[in-house]
Amino acid sequence: YQLPDSKGYSSLMRYLLKVSDEKRQLRRDEILSTSKEDFPKFGEAIKQAHEKVGGYVVAVCSADAAKKAKEERPELNFNIKSIM
């Protein structure tokens, strides 16, 4: 739910960025059709991109989830930062 001012801002941004209703629906459909099998594939794609060009991958998650990920995949050299 959005208040009227937020609805107006969202609509303006979609207009300025030329994001059509069709593009929004396509993104929604793609997100909702994501399966459990897609996540490891996505992780592998991120890993390959990082190896090829470097850069950073950022995730927003709970402190417990970050700690667990760091323990499970130490080879990824996670740098955990608390922002709150």
C-alpha cells in the first residue's frame, strides 16, 4: 500500500525511466516463477562474474544469516558490516 504522495512519486519515476506496465508485469512474473534450483545457478553466475571482472557482491540479511554464510563458504572471503 502507498499513500497518495508515494504513488505519485512512483508513477513519475516509472514515467521518467520509461518503465512500462508490460515491463513491470514481466519482472513480476519472472520473480514469482523463481524456483529453488535457480538460486545455486545465480550464485554460480555471480561467482563467475566476480572472477572475470572483480567487483563486489552485496547482500542485505540478518547477522545470523551472514555469519552462517561466512562459515559455509569461507573461500568467498565475506566482509560483514553492520549498518544498524
